Amino acid sequence: MTEIQKRIEELHRVLPQGVRLVAVSKFHPIEKLQEAYAAGQRIFGESRAQELREKAPAMPHDVEWHFIGHLQQNKVKTVAPVVSMIHAVDSLRLLQEIDRQAERFAAERSAAGLPPAINVLLQLHVAREETKFGFSAEELEAFLAEGSWRQCRRARICGLMCMASNTEDMEQVRREFLMAYDAFHRIRERYFSASSVFAECSWGMSEDYPIALQCGSTLVRIGSYIFGPREY
């Protein structure tokens, strides 16, 4: 058994029921993904559109691809035929473009065994760094209250995503995850009370996923702990 397979099996054992592991495979060669797949991993996360499209045909058909990075509008058409979930939607225009491209590639998605809609998560900015993307709490409330998102039929909002500050202060990380979790519940009650699909909280990475699990995460995005340093 390889080290990657040991890490995958370990994570599958320790993650609570209802929490899914996204193996962040960006910048890693297909051979490492295949090792993880052999250990039972089925969800992989990529952050570059072209890399995702190149890897998808090389992996088995039951792999679920998540796009986890900042996605430019002009790259949506590249990932739309193969992606199951887009984790970081931070504007109405991006949401609408995902909706358009899911419709455009409906036939290709069906042929790949994918549902018509692309699941998306709204990115909430909770970190101290200004460089991170996402809605502020006020911007997210305004976005939802305005209501244009309700017209999207092929981009299905399933929850929230956030990234904590890059800090060794784990109490700061905990506060930020709890802010996101509070926002998730508030938004679900106000805008998605009739929706069974608004259920995902995507936070937690290699360094902080144990804290994220204590703060309501349902999707943890773990890369370096599984695959080692990135291979650029």
C-alpha cells in the first residue's frame, strides 16, 4: 500500500458520517490520482480549468470532479461538461454564466452520466487576507435579497464555501469557521427553508480540517496531506 493510499484510508476512517473528502489533486500527476482512487477516493478537486479537462478522461467515469479555485467566467465553458460542483461562486454574473453553460452542455453532461444542473457553493469571505475572493457577509445578504439568482435553473445553490486566514492562530481559524457556519444557518432559514439541497458547508484543508469538522463542515478539501507538495 502506498503512502497516498494509507492517507486516504486514514481520512475515510476518521471523517464523521455525512462529511465527504475532496482530494485536492491540482498540480499532481494522474498517477497519484489513480493511487487515491484505488484506495476508494471518488471526489477530486481541481483549480485550473484546462487541467481538469485533461485529467477527467484519464480517470474512471465514477469520479466526481469539483472545481475548487477562483473560476473566471470565460473558463466556465471548459469545465461545464465534466464538473459536478463549483465551490467558489462569488458573483451573480458567474452564477448566470454557469447556468448558461450547463444548459449549453446538457447533452454532454447527460452522456457523462451527470445531472442537468451544476451544483454550486457561494463563497463567503471570512479571512483577514484581502487577497481571498468571496462575498462579505453584507454582500452575500444583498445578493440573496436581490433575488436574481432564483432565475437560474441549471446552477443549483447547495451551500457555502470559505477559506480561513493563513495563520497559526487556530482560535482565529475557529472563529472564522463559526462565522461561516452561523451564516449558513441564517441563510438557509431565510432563503432556502424549502430546499433539501442547501446542505453543504465546504471548509477545512490539510492544516485545519479537524477544527472545520467541529464547526459544521460537510466537505473538507485536503491536498498536501494526501499527495505531498505540489508538482508544478
